[in-house]
Amino acid sequence: MKDISMDKIIGEIKSEIKAHCYKESGFYFFDEKDVFNHDIVFSNIVEATSNSKISMYSEVSGGILKQFFKKLIRKIVRPSFYGQIEKQEKFNASVVAVLYEMEKTICTLENKLEQLKRD
């Protein structure tokens, strides 16, 4: 069986990309140390949490007649969208919960790594 070196393959791909100047066009590889940034992950989790609830209603603007028809249309259409909105809210909540668990796991592993480096 032939040995496969992932580092060698990735190195060849990176050198080919540099040779063809793809970096200027926005196509490049991150180094492993640049991939994970705890602050970015945490801010994205906070953003996902704040946007996980879907509101069926927003403020109605316009004249009295326009507001009346908008509200009437909402009341007519609401039953057909209510189930989908409920499913989407449940999905959003589960994704946010998974993201929190991933962050806790990453923090735990980072702490363990720091302890191992000290020892």
C-alpha cells in the first residue's frame, strides 16, 4: 500500500496556487492557526441567539387603508405560515444550542491544551 502524506499534498496545492497567483483573486488557504478565533465564534453565537426567534409581525406602515389591507392579508395568510415559522424557530434554537455546546467543548479542550503545555 502506498503511503499518503497530506502535508506533502497540501504543500503542492499551496505552491501551485502561489505559482498561479490565485491569492490576488481571493482564493487562498488559511494556516491551521488562523482558522479558529474564539472571539469571532462567540460573537457569531451571540448573533445567532439574538436572531433565532422569528417574528410573524412587524410594524405596519402606511395610510389607514393600506394598514387595514396589510393586517387583513396577514390574518388570512397566518395559518398557512404559522407551522413553517414554528418549525424554523425550533431548528434555529437547536442550532444555537449545538453552537453553545461546541463552544464549551472548544473552551474545555483549550484549557486542557494549556495545562498540557504547562506540564
